[in-house]
Amino acid sequence: MANTSGRMLRLLSLLQTHRHWSGTDLADRLGVSERTLRRDVDRLRALGYPVDAGRGVHGGYQLRSGTAMPPLLLDDDEAVAIAVGLQAAADGVVTGIEESSVQALAKVVQVMPPRLRRRVDALARYTVRPYSSSGPGADPAALITLAQACRDHERLRFAYPAPDGPARQVEPHRLVSVRRTWYLLAWDLDRHDWRTFRVDRMREPAGDGTPFRPRDVPGGDPAAFVRDRFAALPTRWEIVLVVHAPLEHVERVLAHTGGRAVPLGEGTCRLELHVDAFDWPVLILTALAADFEVVTPPEFGAYLAETAGRLGRGALTRSGGR
């Protein structure tokens, strides 16, 4: 490869793909001599990429964690955002790209300095997705600030809900995503009770440097606590269904969507949902992939019939066009 810059990019890509490469294998993949390979490795080191080299039978090259991010044209927040996004995709939030997301995540995290790894770890450990959906609209920098405060048990101050409103002071516990919106579960020091706060409505959240002793969330499950709080709020529709599926299967789906299941007999459940719109229950029924009957309200049954007809017409149109 005559283009030195292009060859170095290829070398960097190979080093990020595998944990360890022998010098012979790397030189063969690049089509260069081992002497040229050594010069290219030295160039990568000069650019800030921490490449270790070993001699002997088990010698070779590997890319290790450095003391600073190498020049990837990313600032710290961008690097953390990429890692968190890849982690979400690897966890299955975005289906179909889990394997490639894991590989990409390994490349990014491998060269992260410890200070950035701790920020990624804070978001991974102190966020909960009970409804399997991330929260668009939330500022990534705010999420990182809140997650770090949860991890470090540091009190937070922020304006809520308006920028000129009174400052709130809380002891943060967990970040929870509910139907595409991020919420902070925290102990409100002014109201002396647990509260949930929408992250996109919080203004200038910041730790005040005051440590606190973590409290136990009632029930011990932050996701369940938030889910129950939302279930208690007034909603437009109460949907009741009879679902022909085992209770264990229904509860596994509800753990990611919300709702209440009551066993009616072997392989049959009563499903209760409190919603403001009918689109979300349709997704739940799709995830259940089971036969069901609508008990109430009749409007939901009509909505399902209309939706089924529209989908059926679309399928027939597609088939007829072939």
C-alpha cells in the first residue's frame, strides 16, 4: 500500500478489531514488511494511540487504554454519548444490529481513559429501562450529570419546571426511562418524599458537593416504583383484555411495557392497561403474540378492527403489485 496515511488507518482498524496481533500477521494483512510495520506503529504512537509491542514467540502488537483519548476528533461528551448509544443498541434497544454494536463498543471503550470509562459506567449502572425505550429529547450532558450524582451519592440542585422557578434540592437515586421519556427518581429534600422529575424539564442540574447516605426505595425496585406511580395517575382509557397466554409470559412483556396481569386459569390472564392513547396497547399485544378478547372499552375493539383492516389492505396491495 503506497499511501502511508491510508495504510495507517487500515493498521489502526486492525488493531481495534482484535485484542492482539502478531507482527507477521499484521504485516501480511497490510502487504508490507515488518520493518515498515514498525515504522507505522511508531507513527500511531506519535499521534497518541497507545500501541504496545512485545518480542519473542508470544510477541506482537495490541492497542491498550491510554491516559487520554487519542485524536479521534471527538470531545469527551461525544465519546461517552457514542459508547452509551452503542451499549443501548447492544442491549437490544435497536434490534438487528446487536452484534455489530458490541464490536463497535469494544473498539471505543478499549481506548477510553479511566475517567471516561467511569462516566459510561455511571450511565449504564444508574439508568433503568423498564419499558425498553430510550428517551429522545433529553440532553446527554444532563443524563451524564444525573447518573454521576446517582453513582457518587451527591445531592443535586436544579430549576423545575421553569428556568426562573424555585431551585429544587434532591438526593438522586436512579434514572428511569418510561415510554421514551427519561425521569429522575429522587428523594425531595423540600417535600420529604420520593419524587420523579422529567429530565427534559430540568434546567441546569448540578451537584452541590454534599454527600448523602442512600435511602431504600419502597419495594426495592426503582423501575417498579416508577411504573406504579404512573399507573396511579389519571388516564383517559382503562383497557381490560383476556389474553390466552401463561402468566409468566405476559408478565415478562409487561416488565418492559407496564400494565397488570391477573391469572384467570391455566394459560389465561386478565390484562389491565391504563393509557391515554390506543397505539401503545397495540404494541403490547403485538409483543405478546397471543390470542385475546377485548372486555372493555368498545372503542378499543373498534380501533383494533380499523387497524387490522388498514394493515390487511396494505398487505393485499403489496401482494397484488408483484
